[in-house]
Amino acid sequence: MSEPVTDPSSSRGAYFSAGVVAGVPWTIVSKVFLFVVYMGVPILIVRGVGSETYGVYALCRNLGEVLIVFCALGSNTALTRFIPELRVNRDRQGLRMLLLHVATVQLVATAIVTGILLLAAPFLQTWLKIDSRMLLLLTMFFTAGSMARNVVDDVFTALFNVRSVSILALARGFTMLLAMGAAALLLHDVHWILLAQGATLSLFSMYGSVMLTKTIRGLGWGVSQRPLHHNRVIWISLASMFNQLANMLMRQYSEIFFLTVHFEKSMVGMYDLACQVPMLVITFVPVAIQKLFTSGFAEAYARDPRCLNNLIQSYYKALMVTVLPFTALGLYLSPQAFVVFFGEEMAPAGPVAAMFFVIHSLFLISIPLSMAIVTTEKMMHVQPLMLMQVIINLYLDYLLIPGFGMYGAVAAVFGTWFVTIPIRLYVVGRLLNGLQFPTLFFIRIVLMQFALGACFYPFASYLNAVGLVLAGLLYMAIYVFLLRFTRIIRPEDVEDLRQLGFSGLNRALAFLVPG
């Protein structure tokens, strides 16, 4: 395994080491292929069991993802933050102790949460309107499998062994598509769908654990003279848990539970799809590389603590160039796309999805900030802010969802963002001793995207599945043409983007900004 470069100005990149740079193509290629899997699973479930049963599945999956936060206790963040530091120090003993700490914490927490879930089963069945105790046990099975997957993936990613993560993810994803698709189309039962998902996650996690054990044994490291103090692990884990819970409530999960209480499962399923599909499209690559980049941030910071603010600005610009085209496409095409891919039954979710394409794009503002906060170990400093977000979000849910349904849920999510994100930017800016958001660059990209997307809108309702794909490809071709000939990306932007150190991005910049 390659060691990190020590010169931040080397040709491999101003900020990231060779391990980070080499891992990005593997991550992106695997995630592009897995996009078909993650889009295919909900389509097969909806087609196989209908909107009502899909709503039950969506509720159980969302409950499981919330339970992951309480069972993992934020310890995965400690892996992505501290393993790169242990790698710089070549401390294998510290790595083993960190993994032992994370495994012990998660096993104990999972046992406790499972016991609480069983004791609370009568209440949960009444509140969530599900008539099967087995659904709760299968939800916990899915939770445990997801946690095991996360640990394996996070350790490989933090070691910059992204090739192993990508191969595992591809095999796991296509197996899951086949297993869950068969359960939905042949057995037509939500119990079998959850069982197929949990079993796939668990089996591949066990295999990944064997691979990980061999990898760690092969590391030629020893014992560092600067051991990792356990208090650092505890504090960053607890802060991460509260941060994850607040973000989950703010993004989707509290709305799912409020809709469950006040409306039928079919509306729960529609809202879940309307929120999930845009989130998948918009955040697919950024979230896929977030853990790798969090480790890259930590490694860069260990070498040069002065690099963070410039790194954040460069990363913002890269996000805007790559993500905002999908925002515009989703805004204008998703109402028709939902009818084409999910059927007329899910048509009401289309306009809601269009709104979420914009909302999820705004949430990307938080991604580089979160990586910087984790890197500087200042997560506890933002906990009052996260608590404020949760309170505002829950209040807006209570106020808007009973009377307005899905549209009230959308308004609650956007209202929480509108109130809290400016405050978050201010607070994080103070913590990082200054924060430069590339406002003018953002405005230029947004205006071009939405003007271009508006040209496609009049034709959207006439497109079938092939037409939607071709419209997306045509949009991207025109977008690249406009980038090259309107000079929206300026020389100072090129300099910022080049400092990320990715050769593929630099070649694209040479084409888009000649001379």
C-alpha cells in the first residue's frame, strides 16, 4: 500500500495523498454501476408489491437506519478520522485497539437496542401501524447487517484500499438486487424483502471481515511513539452520533414517522420515493467519496493544518460543477420520470421529487464543512446548533404535516434548511477561522443550469424511458459545450480545482478552459 506523499505541493496534488487520488476512480466507477442497483430495487419492490406494501418496507428501512445511529454511537466517524493519522504514524497496535473499541461499543449497543426494541414492540406496533412483531425483528436484522457493512467499508476506505471496498460493494449490490427483486416479484411479501436485504448485508460483511483481517496482518507497521488517546475517540464518536441523528431528522426521517401517524402507508411510500430518489441522484457521488475524502482531509491536515480553508473552497467548486446539472435535470424531468419508471400509482410523488432535487442540492453545502469539523475534532462545538435544527424540524413537522401531507413535509424540510444553514455557515466559519464560500461561482453555474433545464421542460411530458435517457445525455453534452465556450469557469477557478490534484479533473479543465 502506498504511503502518503509528504510534500503538499507535489505533482500528485496539493492536498491529497496518492492513496486518496488513486481511490477516487475506483469509488466513482463502482458507484456508477451501483446506481442501477439502487434505482432498480425500489422499482422492483413497487412493481412487485404495490405502493401500500412499499410504504411498510420504507417505514421499516427508515426505522432501521435511525437505529443504526444509536447502535453505532458515532464510532464509524472515529475510524475515518483516526485511521489516516495512524497510517501516517504507522501504528498497527493503535489500529487494532481502535477496531477493538469500535467492535465492542457496537456489539454492546446493538444488544441493548435490540432488548429495548423487543420490550417496546407493543407500543411500536400501535404507533407505526404495523401488525407483525416479526417486522421489527427483521428491521433489527437489517440494522445489524448494515452496521457490519459500514465498519468493513469504512476501515478499507480509511486505509485507502478503495479497490477492495468497490469490488465488495459491486458484488453485494447486484446480489441484493437479485435477492430483493425475487422476494418482491415472486413472494410479494415485505418480510421476505427485509430478510433478503439483511441476509445479503450480513453474508458479505462476514466475507469482508476476513479480507480486512488479512489486510491488517500484512501491514508492515509497529507501535507509534504518539499513541491515539481514547478520549479523542470517545468525544468524536459521541459528537458524531448527535450530528448524524440531527441530520437524519432534518433530511427525511422525522417526516416519515409523522406521515405514518397521520396518513396511509401509500403516502409514506410516495414520500419516501420522492425524497430517496433525488437524494440518490444528487448525493450519489459526493456521499460515495465523502468517507474517502474525510480521511483525505484528516491526512492533509496532519501534514499541513493551514490547508483546510482553501481545500474547502476548491471542493465546493468541484461539487457545483458536477452536481448542479443533475439538480436542473431532476427539477424539470422527475414528474414524468416517476410515471414512466414507477407507474401511474406513484405519479403524485413526481412533483414532490422535483422539489427535493433542489433541496438536496442545498444540503451539499454541509458536506465539506462536516469533513472539516471532523478533521479538526470540533464536533462538540456544533452540538447546540444541531439541537436547534432538530427542535425547529420537529416543530415544523408537527405544524405542517397533519394538514398538508407530503407538501407539508417538504415545507418542513426546506424551512429547517432556510433557517439553520446560514447560522451553520457562520458558526463553522468562526470555528475554522474564516470560511470563503464561492458565491459568484455558484451564481454563474446555477443561472446557466436552470436556464438550460427550462429549455427541456416543454418536452418532458412526451418522453418515454428511452427519451428521458436521451434527454439527459443531450443535456450533459450541451452543458459541456457551454462550459467551454462561455468561460464560466475562470482561470482563478481552474487554479483552485487543480489543487485537488486529480489528473482526470485536470485534463477536463484543460479542455474546458483552453489556454
